[in-house]
Amino acid sequence: MKKFFKDFKAFISKGNVLDMAVGVIIGAAFSAIINSLVNDILMPVLALVVNVQSLEELSIVLHPESQPGAGDALTWNYGNFIATIINFLLIALVLFCILKAIMATRGFSKPKHGEMITKAEYKAFRKEGKSKEEIAAINEERLSEKKKQEELKKEEEYNNSTEALLKRTVELLEKIESKDHNSK
């Protein structure tokens, strides 16, 4: 039982779990804000346009009395459905804008001018009369050159590493041993 609580404590104190909990709490608060925006701001305007007291009033009576003696009518409440769709679309729009802003600040989005071309260079190339395709080709050429340089650097680092030195030493020893074996 002690191990169980120890494992649970380790699980709950991980950063990802805490981040997720904060996200859920903020999401719930954010949802309340969006619900208020939809119900208190947009729906009254939409109800005014449709000429009803409340958008939730929009319904079609399918059966005047759902059960004998119950008195409640069976209705198809499409006004609630419309409100829910508007609510969803607003949440999706705001989340999209937030994520797009976060991705742009963290460098996840690809710049229009290319990764290897600065904005100033892009403008200069356009003034020179280069097409977007030509600029993209220059960007690709620079990217491939950068990748080659990175590969050469990795290869050089490997060749200077202890592992490579040991590998070359083992190969030399094997050659010497095979020469000694062949000469006998």
C-alpha cells in the first residue's frame, strides 16, 4: 500500500499532469466566458433579428401532448441546437487564434519568405524582379547547404570522438593480426 501511494505521488507531481490540470481548469473558466458571450451578448441580438423573445424558444411542436395527462408538448428545440453550434464555433475560433499566436511566437509556423531567407532579403529579391518560385528555390538551396554542413559537422565530431578512435584502433589491430596470421 505504501508503494501505491508513493507511485501515485510521483505520478501526480509530474509536470505534465499538473499542466493538464491547469489546462482543464482554465478551459472550464474559458468555457464559462464563451457561454456568457453566446447567451448574454449574441443570442439576444440573434433573437431580435429572428423576432423572438429568446433563441431557445425556437422549436417545432411534434406532438401537442407527449403522454396522456402529462400536459407537456413534445417539441423539437432547434433553437438550443443553434445556440450550441454558435457556442462551439466561437470556442473553436478563439482556440484557433490562441494556438496560431502561440505557434508563431515559438517559431512553429513557417515564415512566408522561407526559413533561410530574411524578410529584408525577400523584399530585395522581389525588387530585383525574382519570382516567388525563384526565391523558394534559393531558400531550398540554402536549406540543403545547411543540412550538408550539419552532416559534415556531425561526421567530423564522430571522427574526433573516442568511439571512432577505438573503432580505427580495432581495425588496425585486426589488420596487423591478419598480416601476422598470413605470414606464418
